[in-house]
Amino acid sequence: MKIAIAAEIAPAKTFIPILEKLDAEVIGLTHGDGASELLEEFCSSIYSIGQGRGKEAQKRSNFKIAWLVLKDIFKAVGSLRGHDIDLLLTCGNAGDVRKGIAAAKILGIPNLHIEQDIYNPIEMIAYSNLVTVPSKQYKNLVEERYGLVNVRVIGGYPQASYIKKTALHNVEQIKNMYNADDFLLMVLGGDVKSEDLPEIIKTLENLHENILIAPYRFDKDHVLNLVKSPQLKVLDGFVDLLPIMNASSGMIYGAGMGLTIEAGAMEIPSIKLAGFHSQHASMDLAYKLGIPVVVVEDIPDALENLKKPRGQWLIDSGEKAVSNVVELINNFDNEKSRSSGFSSMRKIWKERSKFR
């Protein structure tokens, strides 16, 4: 079997425990920094299909964004063509999913998509042959809200299985690296808008704590220009977050499913910023884990009561989810269904418009 995967960093971590159990040749389509480093030992070849949606002070026009997406779709088509791919795997709700599924549709390659964001999926999953979700509750939701007809329950989050097997650096080594005996970690992810940054930075400075800031989806220099306190250090755009999380006294993050799964599985005392979503599966998961979801101004109060999440169940269910996905892949010809199609895509697009 020949499989292609399209992945940013968090989806790459979801795929790794699955790939470890598959007897397949794998082609990697990577999106943004860091994913290729994670996947190189599992892939016979890796192709870049573009960068993630970086956030800077200057926004791109809709025309510019559409042109970049179109270019990346044709990059993906060129990367997949000629490899006789049997199946494309996708996960998450970022640009790698849209570009990967669009390219697979052009080439007639079937797709299995692992959906975790639930309330804000990429509209192109309407053209997947199989969509997996973590629970029966979410299966009912995506069928009723989006009209998806090809949904399977896998019972958990495979990324938690990856975290269980990850070897972390020595805590003292990390502290020495960043010259901080005790520090908080702030991750600026997809739930943070550029206009939120000044308030976030000011709030962090008023804590008078040593804080490492991972800009993640933001330009490092843009964040540096907002920082006045020497207690705040801005990291490079791509760093391996897991060892830093493990060495921190706690984490504040404005991101979605990937970091929520990691915080829960590693039981890192954490605070999740509410962001601009009224509903999101990462918020559901945070509440279930006992991670407070707060607005920026409530960060100081939340830090007073910081506790470890209740996350062991994530690892146990993650192992089961990996086995269930592997079984679906190995029996894909029997399991695959027709895609949900245009009417489903319109319903998803309408829901996504709430988050623009």
C-alpha cells in the first residue's frame, strides 16, 4: 500500500503512532515549519506544499490568499502525481487539509480524514471518503450540522499516543538552555489575533514572572517589538515545545486541539485563552481535563489556582484510537463511502464564516 499524508506539526504527531503500525510506503506533504523533521524517518520522500497562515501586523488581501492557496494546491498535485497513491490521510482544520484533499480530488485519490476540531472543520472534508471523530456525541453533531454521511468513531485522539512515547529532554538542560530556573510558557497559536497581542504582552509583563513566549503562528520580530520587560523572552518561530512544556511551571496558550491534547496527556498545569470561538472541541476537551478557559484579563486570577489536568484517560483512549484508525486503513476498500459532497461543503462553509 502507498499512502500520502498532508500535515502541519500537530497532525504529524497524530500520524506518527499510526504510521508505526502500518505496512505501507509513505509520501509526506508538509505544511509549515517543523513537520518534515518529525516525519522524515517515516516517509520515503517529503514535499513542501506551502507555509501555515502566519499572522503579522499586515494582513493579506483575500485575492492574495486565494492565489497562494491555488499555487499550493498545484504543488500538492505535482507532488502526488506519478506515485500511484492508494490513500491520502489528513487531520486537523488548517491549510494542509484543504490543499491535500483538493489535490487528491483532482487526481482521483481517496481520502481518510481525522477530524478533531468538530465545530470549525475545513470545508473540503465534505469530499473525504471517510471522516473519523473521537466520540459518538461528535458523530451525531457532524452528521446533523454538516450532513456528513461517512463518519466513523475512533474513541479518542491518536496524538496522545505519540506524546506517551516521546522522549523528553532533561528538565535542568532546558532550564540552563533558556537561563531560567522557574518559568511559565506562553504559546501564541491560532486562537490569538494580531490585535490581541498588545493586551496579552502587557498582561504577561504585569505578572512579573519569567516567561518564555513561543510565537508559533506569529512573526518573531513582530512579537519582540511589543515586549518591554527583560523577564519575557521570545523564542524562535519553530521550537520543540514538548520539552519546554515539561520543564515549565505552567503554560498559557491561545491554541486549539494539538496543545490541549499535549497539555492534558503530559498533565502540564495550563490555562487556555478563550480566543474568538464561541464553540470549539478544544474548549470541550479543556473543560473535561480541568483546564480553565479564560479571557486575557483573567489570566492573573487563573494562575493563582493553577492545577494539573486530569489526563491519563487521554493516553489510554489514544492508544485505542490509533488501533481503530489502522484497522480502517487496512480495510479501507470495504469501509470507504461516497463523499458527502457539495451540500455538505456549503453547510461547513456557512459555519466557518462565524470564525472569520
